[in-house]
Amino acid sequence: MSLDNHLLLRAIRKEPVERTPVWIMRQAGRYLPEYIKLKNQAGGFMNLIKNPELACEITLQPLERFNLDSAIIFSDILVITELFGIELEFIEKVGPVLSKTLRTEDDLKKINTDFDFEKVDYVYKTAKLLKTELNNKVPLIGFIGSPWTVATYIIEGNSTKNFSKVLNILKNDKIFLKSLLDTITKASINHLERQIKSGVDVTMVFDTWGGLLEGDLYEEFSLQYINAIHSSLKSYKKPMIYYIRNPYTKLVNIQKLDVDVVGIDSSITISEFNKGTGDKFCVQGNLDVEILKLSNNKIEEEVIKILSNINNTTGHIFNLGTGITPDIDPAKLKTLIDVLAKVSPRYTIK
Ligand code: CP3
């Protein structure tokens, strides 16, 4: 069977499906003991993603355990900061820490924007290895962060709860912010194009912090850059998934996106989302990860709630609303995937 007819790609095109396809954000990660073991052996997360053989093995771990309909390259949205000469470190219980921040035009002028993609070549090598290993069994997702979401980290320097520095720049130095976003966009297009050329079947843009921007600001500082990325890579004909949290207040804006799929968190139902965006997209999501801490019966109930909320299910890829967290028992994820395979045929258009 050609990959073009794979369940996930049919769902993206809103064609009939025999069951709802599923994959899980952060499906390779700390909730899996085999991940922790390999990470400790390698000496940390960055050592895993920088070693294509290990990154490939980690990517495949969840597919060996569960019946998943997609693989996603084991990497991070922040690796492109290395192109800016910023060193990236992930500290246990703290998250990403960047060796420097960019907060003014002068900071940006010091960066060599003639980017050397050899620095992140490990991502493309991992993609190539995965394409061989997967042998077209499931599609491979390649990804980037949205320019806005990556900019929040480059400005703040680490994970923040209040985003005070980036919001201050949004208010007081729009010119610098736009030059930074333009520069990140240029790097991101090139990085995603290289992943496509290494074999990825589907692309994804994570706009985790797009929800900080409202209305016109959202269009001006996030959405237009996503559409620029989409139009630059359109000729490759690879579907694009756009992920955002808290989309509720910006459905009319989101409708202006050119992407194929929108991934949403659990702050809104899929039917409300579809109504607000004119049924334009295939939707990915949107089970609350906390449900995976409840009984198997409750998990089944919540899966049915999502499926029955969408009329005539196609154009739906099942996923969580956010990434799976380290406190989830892998057995609960197996329950979710098995329950979905059992009940979703009742709700899909064949
Ligand atoms: O989903 C996958 O399995 C693919 C790999 C992937 C990772 N991060 C691996 C990772 C993907 C697609 C990402 C995306 C990412 N990275 C996002 C957008 C999605 C989201 O979660 O909202 C963001 C904001 C980041 C930046 C990032 N990476 C943070 C803030 C952190 C620390 C906090 C956390 O959630 O762990 C990371 C670390 C990270 N990225 C881990 C993994 C598996 C954990 C690393 C570890 O083992 O310590």
C-alpha cells in the first residue's frame, strides 16, 4: 500500500476512514521507562537528539508498544537557536536554558544570519534513518516551532510563566520584534525544507504560545509568519499541521490560516472549533492529558464524548490537547489507543 492511502493522510484530506487515526504529542518521552534508561545512558536529552541512531531508536520506542498511526522525529523546536550561535541546554525540572538572549536590534545585528545548517544536521540524519526503518508503515512528521513561539524563548532565555520581557518588547519595540521574527522565519523555512528533503511526509508547526496574542496582534506577530512558511513550502505538497493552545478567542483569525490541520488543546470542543472556523480544517486533538489518570471506564467515556461531539467523523486525528506528561502510566495510554480502535469505527464515515 502506498503511504498516500495511509489512514492519517486520508483523515487529513477529510476522506472516509475506517477508524480514527491517533498519535500522541511527546509520545517518545519520560513516561516510558525505556526512554529514561536510554537518556541516562546517553547523559541527557541533548545527547539523545544529537545522535541520529539514538534519536531514531527513541522515536520508534512508542511505536513498538502502541498501535500509533504516526512517528514524529525526536528533536525539539528550540534546536534552531543553535543556528543563531546560542547554546541550548535542558535542565531537569527547569526546562530549556539558552546561553544568550536577543532583546534589541543591536543583539540581532551581532548574529551571523548566513546560517550554517551543518550545526543541526543531526535532525536530517535522524529523518533519513527513520524513513528507512519505518519503511512506509506510518507517515513521519517533521516539525518546527512557530517564529513567535521560538521568539518567546530567544527573548526570555528560558521557560517563563509571565512572559514579561517578550510582552514588554511587543508593546515597545515592534520593529525589533519583526526583524527577529523575519530572521527566525527564514531559518525555520530552511530547516523544515531540509526535513522534507530528508523524507518527512507531514510537517507540523508548534505555536504553543500563540495564545498570548489576541486578534490583530495574533495575525501580525504569529499568523502571517505561519502563512509565509506554508506558502514557501507549498510546492512540496506535504500537509501541514498547526498547533495552538487556547484558540477560543481567535477562531475568525485562525480561519485565515492556509494549513491543512489545526491541533487544539482541550479548552474548546472540536465542534465549537469547527463551527468557528467554517469547517475549514482537519482537527487534531483534543483529550485532556489528566483523563489518562482516571479509570479505564472513564477514559472510554471521554473518548466517546470527543467522537460523538463531532458530526460524521472524518477530518479528525485523535491526540491529546498537550504533550503527554511524565506522570502518566503507559498502560493508560494503551487503554486509550485500544478503546479508540474499538469505538471509533461507530463514528467514522466509511
Ligand atoms: O512529540 C515528540 O515526541 C517529538 C519531540 C518533541 C519534543 N519537544 C521533545 C522533548 C517535540 C515535537 C517538542 C516540541 C516542543 N518543545 C514544544 C511545543 C509543544 C509543546 O509541548 O507545547 C515546546 C514549547 C518545546 C520546548 C521545550 N522542550 C520545553 C519547554 C521543554 C521542557 C519542558 C517539558 O515539557 O519537558 C522541552 C523538553 C523536551 N522536549 C522533552 C522532550 C521529550 C523532555 C526532555 C527530558 O527528557 O527531560
